[in-house]
Amino acid sequence: MAPKKAAAKEAPKKDDKPKKPEVSAEMKELREKEKALVKVNQPDKTDLDNKTASIQKEIDGFQEKLQKLNQKIQDKSQGKEEHFRMKEDIRSKLDAFSAKIDDLEKKRSAIGQGMKDAKDAERSKQNEQRDFRRKLGLEEGKGGVEGIQELIRETEFKMQSESLTLKQEKELMQKIKDLKAAKQRAQKFEKAAGTDGPADNSGAKLSMDEIKEQLTEVREAKKLQSAAYAKLIEARNKVMGDVPELFKEREELNGQVRALYAKRNEARDEHYQADREYRAYQNEVRVIRNEKYKIERAERQKEWESTKGDREVEDTTVAEVPFFAELQYLDNMIRHLKTLLPKSGEAEEEKKAETKIDTSAAPGEVLLAKGAREEEFFFAPTKKKQLKKKGAGGKPKTLTHDLQTLAFFHEYKVAAPADVSFVPKTLEELAAKVEEFKVKQAKKIEDNAKKKAGGKDEEAAEAPKEEAAKEE
């Protein structure tokens, strides 16, 4: 039985204007939010590459100058090890002489301090004796025990020969008593002075003279080593005369190289910051568009459910087109991959990969044209990918797919293209899948038609039996 054609729809009257679908408040808010976004353009990696290449060229020039300058410094530094060895040898001798001089100076200071201490002790004893005589009232030169004894005799003679008052006599007796006590102290003092004797500094003076001679010899030797050290430094300075200037020049070149490195890093940071801003903008746009898609899909689902009963009442005999969703998904995938092809080969590849879904065998169903279909369950990219031109020396651009797109490829057992060069092959595989589903579709339609015809025959055979049963 030939499939029934769908009834032609009545042409709308000229006066009847199509009603615009009402836009929900949530959809309006998303549209306004999308309009309010400040568009951020994707930064051009080529500009960064050109800028970094220019900076690297300058760095290479400075590096070449540094290499020549280092070679020049290295040539002048020959014999450095021998120079430092001799310098260290002389320096060690100078340190040894300085240590010996310090030791002799310490010994001389110790001997001088000892002689001074001896003189101070002798002077202290003399001062103590002088104070002792002055206290007793002895004349200069009449000191010691004999002077005190003579003074005692004079005082006793005065007591015996003169007429004294009781008070005067007591005073003279007290004086005699004091003189006897002083006599005992004087005896002890003279005994101690006789044991110690005058200070003998002859040995100390001899040691001091020897130390002075040794100091003179050591200082002369140190002076000779200092002269040799000065000559060594002078000779080295003649060889390395302009090396400080070379070091200064090298430091300036290193500073310029560091500045260029900082400039290159700054350019990279600016590019990466712009790239991050662009990606953030893309994410915001993607989020808004996904929200809009969800709302549109919910509205379509709601509309479909509201008209489902009417469609069933109008035509309950309309059969569902088998594998319609699969073919629509495959068609959307093919259209998506075409957008990734370069513009020059886009028309040719479109002819090769163009597919048509045959629904002529489906009773009462008409498939819309590809341009009028809705791209359900598939996200098309916001920007078309393009291959680099042949001969440009670059590799094909790598493609990135979201998880939902990868799930579609996995569902139909087709490998997702890693870069643009694999797109033609993937299109061929998808075209083969389309042909496979078209064969399945034709077979399924044929099976459905047979089942429907068999069901009508059974109903016709059962009708007389039902009538006979009613008559009985």
C-alpha cells in the first residue's frame, strides 16, 4: 500500500499576521545580560611571538658580546693561580712576622711594667721612711733605731736635770713610751729593708735590650716581605690594568640582558592576562547561552506536550518515523564538522558529505529541510575553526570538544577528530553511519507496514465471529 501523503495545510490569509511568541521574563533578563557583557576579543598569539622574537634577537646580540668579553677577561686572567699562590705565601710570612712582633712587644711591655713596679715599691718604702722620721720629729739623716734611741736619752736627761711640773713630767714620760714603741717599729722596718735591699733591675734591662734587637730584626724582615708583596701586586696590576673596566662593561651588558628578560616576561604576562579575560568572557557567554537553551527547550517541550492530544486526535494513524532522532543527530554532527573546515574547501566538502533523510516511505510524516530543523542536543561552537594554509609551515590546529560532543561521537562509535586534518575522514564515517541508519529505517518502515496490514486482516476475520456471537 502506498504511503498516504500529508494533507496540505491551508495557506494563511494575507490579513492574518503571525503572532510573535511571547518572551518570558527570564529569557529577557538573559538577553539583557548577554547584551550588557563587554565583548573581549581573543588576543593574537602571533603578536606575542613577533614581540618575543624581537626581544630574543636583542638578547642574542648582547649574549654574543658577553661571550667575547668573557673570553678577553679569561685571556688576561692566565697565570692567576701562580699569582695567588705567591701572594698567599708572602701574606703568610707577613702574618708570621706580625705575630712575632706582637709577642715581642708583649714581652717588652711586661718587663717594662716589672721595672716600673720595682721602682714604685722602692719609692713607696722611701716615702714611708721619710714620713716615719717626720712624724717622730727626727732630723734629716738621723733616722732609724739610733736616732730614736738618742731622742729617748735626751728626753730622760731632761727629766733628771730640769725642774718640771707634774704635767710636764707626765708628757715627757708619755713621749718616752711612744719613742720606745716607735723604736720597735723602726727595728722591724730596718730588718725588712735589709732583707729586700735596693731593687736590682740589671737583668730586666738586659732582657729589654735583647727584645729591642729582636724587634728591629723582625721589623726589617717584615719590611722586605712588604716590599716583595707590593712588587707582586704592581706586576699583576700591570697585566690586569683594564680588567676592572671590562668587568664594569660586562655588568652593564648583564643589566641590559636582565632588562630584556623582564620586558619579555611582561609581554607574556600581558598576553596571558588578556587570554584569561577572553576565556572568562567566553565562559560567561557560554553559561548565558546554555541557560537560554534550557529555557527554549523547556518552552518547546511544554508546547509539544500541550499539542500532543490534538495531534493524536487529528491523525492517530500517523506512524513515527523510525531512527528519526539518530539521523537528525548525525546530520547536526555533519553540519558541525563542516564549520571546522577551511573556507576554500567548504563547498566541495559540503557536496561530498551532504546527506538527505528519505521519509517518503513513512506514512503521513514530512521531514523539514536541513536549514529549518532545530539543532537539539548538540552545541555548535561560537567560532569556526580554520586550518592553516598549506605551505605556511604550521601544524593543523588542534580541536577541543566538550564532554557532550564527545558523548555523541562515542554513542555512534565514531572517533572525534583530534585536529582539522581528521575532519574529512570523520565526515566520511558519519556519512557511512547515515547510510546505515537509512537502510535500518527502510527495513523498519517495511516491517511496520507488514504488521499494520496483518492486523487489519485479523480484524476482518474476527468481525464475522463477533457478529455470530451477538446473534446467538
